[in-house]
Amino acid sequence: MARKKTFDCGHTGYGKFCHRCADEERQRREKQSRKEQKKQQRQAWQEHLAAAPVSLDHVPPKTARKVLETIEKLRRGQATYMQLNGKRLITMGQRNIISIPIGWSWRLVCEDTDEGLVFLEVLSHEAYNNKISSGGWDK
Ligand SMILES: [Zn+2]
């Protein structure tokens, strides 16, 4: 029968080393690595945002994600602006400007050019309405 012994740390147990301390050390390392992972994910996300063709600084993360997905879909040709419920500002006389709803209260505004869609900006519903009433995107 193995005898229980007292390790240097003061814990008692069986075997060559203290399993209690070993477990704590392992948990500490796992926690550290999860923290590190989260930090890396956060950094990757920040870089992703910074690389976006439109500024997303003022946009909530969930909306920003949706905007990036929408831009990807359009760029890859996986969806047309019409499939994404986008509309041309025809009544404004700016049919080359397309407004695509993002969720309930945001809009992605693009310009239809010879080289394809140019992403202009992301606006809240309110900012969008203000912009419309002050003449839209006419240049
Ligand atoms: Zn111990």
C-alpha cells in the first residue's frame, strides 16, 4: 500500500509530485491561454475593422459585423444589392446612389460606378434621413 506523504508545498497526497498544485498550475495556464486567445481575437477584429472600406468607428460591433458581411457578399457577387433590399435613390435624382438597410436602424450607402460598387458610408437611420433632407450624396 502506498503511503500518503507531505510535499514541499505542504499538501499531502500520493505519488511523486503534488497533484493539487499541478492541477492549479494547469488551470492557471489554461486561463492565461484563453486570455491570450481573446486578446488575439480582439486584435484581429480591430484590424478587420480598420481594413474596411467604410468607417465603422461609430457603429455598434454587431452592426459592424453585419456591414462587413454585406460588403463581402457584394464583392464576391454572392448577392446583389436588390437581394439585400437595397434601393437606388431614384426620387432624389441620384440613381447611382444605393442605400442598403443593415438591421433595423442602419444603412450602408454605396455608389454604383463603372468599376463596381464603391462603399461610401454607414449611417444610422436618423443620420441617413438628415443626409437625405439636406440633398443626399449629389456631387
Ligand atoms: Zn501542493
